[in-house]
Amino acid sequence: MTDRPGERLLELVAVMDRLRSPGGCPWDAEQTHRSLATYLLEETYETLEAIESGNDDDLREELGDLLLQVLFHARLAEERPDGPWGIDEVAAGITAKLIRRHPHVFGDAEAASASDVGERWERMKREEKGRESAVDGVPLAQPALSLAAKLVHRVEKAGVPVPPPSSPDRAPETAEEIGDALFALAAAARDRGVDPEQALRDATRRYVEAVRAAEGG
């Protein structure tokens, strides 16, 4: 630890500068936003795995790898001949956003509960981005269970009268029926305050442990 929080971040910026500058690393010099995309996704999942495992050392390391991806993309944008921006602009943007969307902390507004904060955040986001639909801005490429739960959350908050699919009375057979059943399960999890994606990952982890126990027995 240092006496000045953030000092090591400046060292990381300097290291990235060396890697991308002439005489630096040939591999780093060849990378683009698109070529790095797979690593960003991979590091995100590895960070999630570290959180789930509860290993503090792994979490610290994986957060560093994830931070590197943010810094790498910012560095690439800084090198653009037209409209460049870098890590300072990234930091300035998120700082301004946090201040703007927390008027109960940095302004005169009040928030009685975390729910009030969440509702205000979503409302301000819609207004800032000019979104017309409750589902605008939801990344459709995210894992399907998380996507289903997020869509239900957005639609309910907006008061749009479109209920999620209901679970069939019999075992689903077709792809459409199975999809609707999974969607209904994700909606039910969301109603109970459960992240369906996390719940399924926990279940798969328990299954892996059971398999290994059976193999070792």
C-alpha cells in the first residue's frame, strides 16, 4: 500500500505507454479493440470465478487483469489520429456520471432506500440517453438468463403491461416451449431477489463437485 491512493495506477499507465511505444512489445503493438475483445470477456469471467470461489488473492489478481483491459482500450483510443481520448477522459466521464446520478450524496436530493436510488438511476439514464422503449439499451448479447431477468426488471419498472411467458403445465418439449419455461424461471428468480445467472453458476459448481466426489469415491 502507498500513502497516495491511485499512485500505482499512474505506474500502470507508464507501463502501458512503454509497451505500446516504439521499441516496446511487438504483440501489444499489434492489438486492436476487436482483437482484445475476447480477452476482455475472458478476464470478466475469470473475475466472476474468483468472486465465487472466495479466494481473495485470485480476486485481486483478476481485478488487475480486468483493469489492464480497460487501460489497454483507452490507450488504443488515445493513439487515434482523429478524435482521440484516453484514460483521463474515461475516468472523468465515470466520475461526472457518479456525481450526477447521486444527487442524494452530492446534491440536495433525498433517498430513503436503495430502491429509491435504483429507480432514480434508471430514470436519469433513460432521460440522458433519450431512450424511448423500456428495453432500449439492454445488451442482448449478455447470457440469456441474465438477459431475461434484466428485461423483466426494465419492463416492470416502466409499467409496460407485457407479462413474461408462463411455465407450461406439462414438461416442455419444443425449443420454443423450453425457451419460454427458462424465461419464466428467470422471471420467478428475479421476483424472489435471486440472480438466475448466479444461481445456475452455483448449481453447476455443485454439480462439478459432485462429479469429482463420485470419481474419487
